[in-house]
Amino acid sequence: MRVLLALAVAGLALFVVPATAHGPTPQKAEVRTTIAASPDAVWKLAGDFAGIGAWHPLVKAVKATGGNAPGAERVLVLEKGEITDGLDTYDDAGRSLSWRLNTENAEALPVSFYTTTLTVSGAGAGSEVVWDARFYRGDTSNFPPDELNDEAAVAAMTAFFETGLKGLKAKVEGK
């Protein structure tokens, strides 16, 4: 009886140990802003996959190929390095585009992967822009350093979106 109990406890331990040693979980960020301009005017600027450098203050330069066709790529030059994005979907009629991180640089942005969508819609006499993402922290090991953990990734993505949407708003509204 004791042998069976010992085997049962040992077997149960096999199921418990993996539950405590797991990798990262996907994180989320979403930022919204309203802009005093028509959705078409906002989309004209925000809907150009290669044009993010014209309105996002943190983007120092953009090198892009492929225009707004799915599969297009852009290299964003940021203060601490470059990252490469790949365009997945472009919906001109729905004023929405989605892209993913192709080449990471955790020093430039402390994430290892993301998928993100930017959507422009009507809101009263103006527009609402929503920028959201799902992503993984910069270090996907079980014990990441503070600068590459979940909190750092969420803070960095949220700040990147907030700064970008403030820049978009200022550019479109002429401020």
C-alpha cells in the first residue's frame, strides 16, 4: 500500500512541476485617442505603412519596401537601434492595418515578438484611433531581468503607442 501511495505522489509531482516552470504569457497594450479631423484625413497619414516616421516622434527614420501590400517590410530606426516590421493585412475600406515584428532588438524595444493593429474610425465630428498589440517580453526565459520582463514590455509598448498617437494627433490637427 505504501509503495502505491509513493508511486501516486511521485506521479502527481510530474504534473505539478511543469505548471510552475513555464515561459512567458502574451501581454497586451491598447491606446486610444480622438482626433479633430475626418477619418479619411487621419487614415491618409496613419494608413501609410512606410509613413510612420512622418508622425511618430520616436521613429528617427524608416526604410521600407512593398508599399501597403501584405508582405511589405519596414525597418524602423529608433534611438537605441532598429527593428523590422512585416505588414500582414491592409484594409483601406475599413481603415485598418496589422503588422508583426520580424526582427527584434530588445535594446530598442524590450519585446521579443508582437502583432499589432492600428484602426481609424469615425467618432462624432472627428476620428478615433485605436492602436493595440499582443506581445511577449524581451527575455522569454523563466527569470528575465527587470528591463526585459513583462512589466517593462507593457510599459514600453504602451509608451510607444501613446507617443505615436500624440504625434499623429498633432500632425493631423496641425499643432
